[in-house]
Amino acid sequence: MLNDSFMDFAKCRITDSSNIDFFSDHYTGSYNAVKFCQDCSVKEECLQYAIQNEIYHGIWGGVSQNSRKKMIRQYLKSNRSLNQTKHQRLCS
Ligand code: SF4
């Protein structure tokens, strides 16, 4: 699991993001949040944090909820098979 030290460099923390709704239920709000994130220097860390912590709600790393759901599913699936491999190695 990633730590949250990247947040010290987050654009949404170090610049004014008061007009951005990262948890909007509306297309325009989400679009604006995605756009805002595009030049954040820790965008990738933010996305990985949300995936690895299974955060489904809101815009993280400039990625919408729906897109991230697929990424989280994929992450959990690959993590499961990695753990199975480790377990098989330990037990053989
Ligand atoms: S990618 Fe977006 S939500 Fe994530 S830290 Fe950067 S500005 Fe904030």
C-alpha cells in the first residue's frame, strides 16, 4: 500500500482548488476535476493510491470513478494471483 506523502505536492492542496468538485455527481463537475488534475505533478501517485486503497468515489489522479473501478478490479485480480503464486512457493 502506498503512503500518502505525495499529497504534500498535490496540485489540489498547493493551489486554489476551491472551485473544483472532485466528488461531483454531474458530468461538468467531474470533467472540470479531471481537467484540473491533468498537470498535477503527482497524478500517477494519486491514481495508484486510490487504486491500491480501493477508493471508488471521486476523481483521483485525473481518472473518473467508472474508469477507476475497472482499474481496481484489475489490480485486485492481479494481486490475488500474485498472492497465490507466493503462497504456492512458500508451501512447495
Ligand atoms: S491528481 Fe488531482 S486529485 Fe490527485 S493530487 Fe493531483 S490534483 Fe489532487
